[in-house]
Amino acid sequence: MKNIQYTVEHEDVDKFKEECGVFGIFSTSKIDAAQLTYYGLYALQHRGQESAGIAVCNDGKIDVYKEMGLVADVFNTEILNSMVGNSAIGHVRYSTTGGSTALNAQPIISNFKLGSIAIAHNGNLVNADVIRELLEDGGTMFHTSIDTEVVLNLIARGAKKGIENAVVDAIQAVKGSYALVILTKDKLIGVRDPNGIRPLCIGKLDDSYILCSESCALDTIGAEFVRDVNPGEIVIVDKDGLRSINFAERTKCETCSFEYIYFARPDSVIDGIDVYKSRELAGEELYKSSPVEADIVIGVPDSGIPAALGYSKASGIPYSLGLIKNKYIGRTFISPTQELREKAVSVKLNPVKSLIEGKRVVLIDDSIVRGTTSKKLVDLIRKAGAKEVHFRVSSPIVKFPCYFGIDTAYRSELIGAHKTVEEISDFIGADSVGYLSIEALLKTLGKDKKFCLGCFSGIYPVSAPMEAAKDRLED
């Protein structure tokens, strides 16, 4: 009998897509801003793999280079050496609003009365279409289909008031989630939405200030973490240092809970919460609510591993590295044909059969969206010889789509929206399925804090588009 390698293509379509990552740096000294931004974006690559771009300012002139692809594929030494300047912003993108095209890659740049301005955005504006239509009716031309350009044109519209007032006015017209970095000829500006749904933090490297989506990007370039940008805060960095404007009266920090469950790198700290520790605690809480007798615990690489370690710690069941991930699958990977899939060609994940054969396995993943990947994972473990497969999920049941910068399925495609836990277990072929409760999730994150739990509860911190934006624009 042939020794066949059974594998599964860990389909991205069955995961919540990462949103985007932003990075900005400003210095009054001579630094290589483009190089530092490159390494910052490299650290944020997990937040978006479709396109990458950097805008750099040199003597008041802003140049942008951006292309489709990973950071390391888009930039090389020659390109970076040509991008001279003491301030820069950068972006890695996964498309949530607007298609996946080079035209929609960020940062985007515009020239108007205040001079050149470049902007990069992580998040999603729920009233972007309303504002776009109003601006177009007033004669504004749009060159992309992304909501970032809506903000850029709003700023341009108020240019005569000065850049800071223009940004304040623009931000007060939009609604949704956003972490923005804006580059002008003499300033770096960061903005976080009034609910703090998308993360943004401040760092310092010598006399340079940095704004970025996650603290892991600061660690990569040797910068010191200063603090998180507050919800409803505009941070302005220029030759005089750093100052801020609070543009919203009613603010509350409701960071997206999936930042901690899946999106963020485990070595990041967001709004005072250690991402790795929160995932490990989720595994411990998962065992308390969904215990099972088993021989080994396996985590689905990479985000399921901390929770698996936590489950192992709480249960006393040994943790095993039972799934090996091929880390060299890039965005240009050619998916195998159906014929090759049927022959079980090794693609992205491969089980360690010697650890699994004859064992009762607890398999832990961070979430189930459609259930198709979970089904393949269970089948993969069974074909490796597992006696039992108990699937455990280190987040609550996903029942609702997200409107704030995460590409989620329609509700009809979310398996948790129309099937019971027992039905989900039957669908994916597991002996049992267990989820973390919302209460247990909040316990792992800190009960004194609030979070966006919309995809679990259907209750969102921001409602549908309001007429308020229209009223402001028509004043």
C-alpha cells in the first residue's frame, strides 16, 4: 500500500479576511523613512496581502510607489533607495470596499490648495456611498472605488480652512471604522474612529514619531511603544512634536474582538491587551466550557496554536504539533486541479501521522465561518488515523456579517447563523463541537473593557448610514 500524504488546502475563503495595515513615520532629522516604512509594513503583512504601497515626502514633494503583491515582491533595494525623505506612510491591503486592483492600492495621493496630501486607511465607512454621491453631484471626480478617496476629497473640499481644520471637518462627516494615516508636506496625521474599532498606536524611535496598526511593527524597527491613539483622537506630528485634537464628544473604545481572536499578530499589544495571552486564556476558558476526554490537543496553524496550548494547560491533555504548515505558499500559488486534489497532493497543511494515529484528538481553530475548511480539517485528521476528532473553537459562534472593514460572507453563508452546534458537528464530521461563549471571551479580554461583538451578537457600535453626513455636506 502506498504511503499517501493527506493534506488540505487551508482555504482563505472560509476565514474572515484581514483588513489592512497602516504605518507612518515623521522625523526632523535625516532618516531613511521609506526603508523604515518597508520594514514596518513587512511586520504588518498579515493584515493584507493583495497590495502594498509607500508614500514619501522629500522637501515638500510627495512621491508614491505601490503595486499588487506582497511587500517583499513590490519593493526592492533600487526602488527604496530612490524614495528619499524624512517622512512617509505605508499601507498593506486586503480589499473590503472597492475591488482588488492596482488602481485601488494605497496610499492614494491628491494635489490641491494645501499642496500634496497622501492618505492610507484601515477600516470601512458605512456612509461612504452617500457621501460619494453628494460629492459627485457637486462636481468632484473620483479615480478609485475605495472609501479612502471619499475622505481625501472631503479634506480637499475644506482645504481653505487649513489642513487640521479640513481633517476635523472631514472626519466628522464620515461614519464607520477607520484608522487613518495622512502625510502632508510638513505633517504626519493619524486618526482613529470614535469607537476605536480599528487599532492605531504611537511609537518613538530617537526623534522620530511612528503611527501604526500594531505594536509588532514598532518592535520590528526598534521603536518604543508610547501609547494607543484614543478613540475619536486626531494625532498631529510636525517639527514641533506631537499634539492631539479630540474631535468626538462621545467616545468609547470598542475594539474589534477579532483583532484578538485572529487578525493581530500574537506578539502585539492592542489597547493594553496582550494578544497572545488573550488567545491562550481563550483556550483555558474553552476547556472549562467544553471539556472532553482525549489523548492529544492540536492547534490549527497559526492562530489556533495559542488557544490549543491554553486548552492543553487547563485540561492536562498533552499538546502536539500535529499539523505542519507550509510557510512558503505565496499569493501567486497555483491551486491544484480537482484531479490532483483527489490524489491528496500536499499543499498547505500536512498531519504528523505518528502523533495522530489511534488517538482521540482535540482540534482547535480560532473560528468557523462557512464550515468548509473545518470539514476538510476533520477529514484530514481522520485520514491520518485519529480514533476520535473533537473540534473546539476559541471564539463564539459567528452568526452575523461585519460592516467595519472585514470581508465576511453573507449571513446565509455563515454556518452558525442557520445550524445548531450539533448540526455543525454533523456537517464537519466531528465527534463533537464546542465554542467559546461571549461571556467567556469577554473574561479573556477584560470585563472592564468594551468590544465590537457584532459578528457574534448582531449588535454593532455603529448603525447604518445616517443622514448626518448629508446634513453636514449640505450646510
